[in-house]
Amino acid sequence: MTPNQCDIGLIGLAVMGENLVLNMESKGFSVAVFNRTTEVTDKFAAGRGRNKNIQPTRTMEEFVRALKRPRKAMIMVKAGAPVDAVINQLAPLLEKGDVIIDGGNSLFTDTQRRGKELEQSGIHFVGCGVSGGEEGALKGPSLMPGGSRESWEIIAPIFRKIAAQVEGEPCCRYMGPDGAGHYVKMVHNGIEYGDIQLICEAYAILKDIAGMDAPELAGTFAEWNKGELDSYLIEITSQIFRKIDPETGKPLVDVILDKAGQKGTGIWTLQSAIKQSIVISTINAAVEARVISSRKEERVEASKILPQPKVEKFEGDRAHLVDAVRDALYASKIVSYAQGMELLGTASTEYRWNLNLGDIATIWRGGCIIRAKFLNRIVEAYQRDPMLPNLLLDRYFTDIIERTQHNWRIAVSTAVLHGVAVPAFSASLAYFDSYRQARLSSRIKNRPKKRPHRKRQRRITRVNRVARPSRLPRQARGLPYLSESRATRFRRILRARAV
Ligand code: 6PG
């Protein structure tokens, strides 16, 4: 291939990078590839990349020369310092109007910084969330690109084609400026943590209280996957229960180590939620559950010291408990997504990203780890009301909670009585029980307010009017203009419900 011919280039040939290259090539694009270790490039070119429209390059200069203008260079390396190292090597060789795309799980504030730095030389920087793991990268991931709109126009023909397709719609839409794409991916991962933890808790109740074995569990999850819970994670959970450990001949799930690690995106989601005063208690429970699980040795010692609960064998109706757990899983999942979507909405205001929550739910329907039938319901909710302040307030979700509420409580209370930890189920239910109440127990924390003297009150009001920042119009406080306040939105929902 002659120089300046490749449609796109990719740096970083670990498995995600390799698979993305093969995906791009299979959709008709020519791809230049580069890896810091040349042997990796050579091995790929001679192996999976053989006889394909893929050009291996051995230096960064050769890589840049291989690209068509405006050059599009995608980086698939470990988040953090390696991304900066690649950009520092690559950017001086690029020209105004070229585009660098970071497809790793980078922290959105790093993406904002990198975008600003590159802006000075006129190079576009796209922070793109890529979800779907190795398989998604190869067959079609969910892509969440953020950066300038101009850069989106440049990469859109390639990205829309390599993304997963659902009902003829690519799972890739422009998210917003600077760090928006990586922020959306970060919250996706937080929600993914929540989904996984909720599944773990459903499993714990069914196994430890209902006494189900692996084949029964596989059947139950497969059954659930035919209904409202239909999703990638439920599907693979049912498959996991069928896996047998070749060494012991036992179900793999019974011998696997109960220690979960984490790469950081869940914790970043929590940090951002705290900063913005948004409750994401389900995700929080999921992150903390991973932390406790990782302290295996300490738990083993503690189990020898701490009193265990005196529990009686479960004598209730097993089929009823299974239904209760399914309902608890669905209701808790709704709460988790309600919290995650609220976080996205608040971040959008804070960073002026103008995120479209309906678009986000649309591109999560396929390709990504949290893909689920249920996301169609979220898309519909935002079609009904793009300014919906909380998913729970959408009529469809309120009805589900109405239907599942009793069983949700049965599942949580049964777990508590039997000493089975269900932090994400309980946190979700506690969130619902707090959010649905007009008056909360927090009143005890408040000292009764003395009414100030009338003259003093007038002065306070005057001072407030002038000095309290919240008294200033949103634009004057540097916040984007919102066509509708939160209170107005609630009044409107109530009016609509009254009809
Ligand atoms: C994806 C995944 C993927 C990975 C995360 C979370 O969307 O394809 O989210 O990015 O699962 O990095 O990893 P940990 O669970 O190890 O933190």
C-alpha cells in the first residue's frame, strides 16, 4: 500500500486494539497499525491481520505517513500516563484538523485537559467510551464519542459503521464536548458494577436460602432472560452456572475465588456523584461489595471470631421466593439506572455538555456490557419527557415499582433474617423509601428555627437578594439556562398524572 492511503490508524495492539482493527477492516476501511513493541505489530500482521487491508508500521513517523488527511489516529492503550506518552509522541507529527481518538477508559478530567492542550495546535481530540469487551470490539461495540462537533463529523462515517447495530440504528451517537464521552462511559461502568452486584445478590439468596444448585440456578436465570430482565449479563450468568471446573468436576461457580478487583471507573463514578450531591447508593453498594470481597484473608479470620446468626432452614415457598428475588432484582435495577441517569443529567448541567439521556439509553441497547431489553423502556421514558427529573417518575417505571414493591421487601427481609448480605438490594430499597416520602426522619437533626424579628428579617431578605449566589439568575451564576426548573418539572408531572 502506498503512503497516505489508510482511512484510519490504531495505536496499541492489545486484544481490544487488535479486535477493533479487524472490525474496522471488515467494514471496508483500511487501517494502519502501530505498537510500541514492534514484534507485537509483526506478529499481528503475520497472524490475524494477514492478507487484510491492514498496514503494519514500525515507527510513529511511518504510522502518520500511512494515514489519509485529515488523519484519524485511535489510541487503545492503558488509561493514565501511557495515553499522555503516546499523545506526546504522536501530536508533533500531526497537522491542524487531524483527529486523535482515545478509546480507553480514561478519566474524563484527563480528557478535558488533553483536549485543551491539543486545541492549541488545532488538533481535535475525541475521548471515546468503548464498551463491549473483546467480543464487542470485534463484532460491534457501543461507542460514546465526546469532543468537538467538527471532530465527530470527521470520524462519524467510520464509527457509525463499526458500532453494534440495533434495529438498523448504530450504537454510536455524538455525546457532547470535551470529556462528555468518557464521562458517559464512566457512568456506564458504574451502572455495570450495580447490575453485576444485583445479580450476585440474587444468586446469594437463591443459593444460600432457597438452597438451589447450579443447574437449577442456570434454569432460573435462563427463564428470567426471557422476560423483562432480558440482558447480556443475565444471559451470561445462566451460562456461567453450567460451566464445570475440569479439575474438580464441580460447577465452576462453587470453586471460583470470591474476590473481585476493580480498575477504577466505579470509584470515579462515586467521586463524581459526591461532588455533585447525587445519590447513587446502588453503585456505591456495588463498589463497597467489591472492596470487602477483595479482603478474603481478613474475612476468613473474621469468620472464626464473629458471631454467626442463628438461622432456621428456609421452610417457605421456594417458588414464591424465586419470584420475589426476580422482582427485587428488577426494582433495584430501575433504582440504579434512575440514579445513574440523574448523575448524567447533573453532570451535563455542571459541565455544559447538553447530554441527551434518550440518546445515551439508545446507544446502550446494543454492543455494551449493560445491553438489555429494559433500555428500550428508558428510551421511551425520555421520549415521553426529555426533561424527566427521575426515571422512577415515569409512569411505566412507577407501575413496575407498584407491582414489584411487596416482593422486593420480601426478598430483602428474607435475606436479612437469614444473614445474607444484600447491600445493593437494600440500598436501592432504602433510596426508594426515602425518595417516595414527603416527610423524612431528618427533621430530628434540624433545630427548630426561631423566627427573626420583622425588621431583621427584611434586612436578611435584602442581603440575600443581593449577595446569595443562588438568588442570581442561572446565567449570571455561570450555569446554563434551563428552560424549566426542577420544581416546575415536578408540577408538570403531577398535572399530567392527575388527568
Ligand atoms: C466495557 C467494560 C470494560 C470493563 C471495565 C470495568 O464496557 O466493556 O466496562 O470496560 O469491564 O473496565 O472493569 P472492572 O470491572 O475490572 O473495573
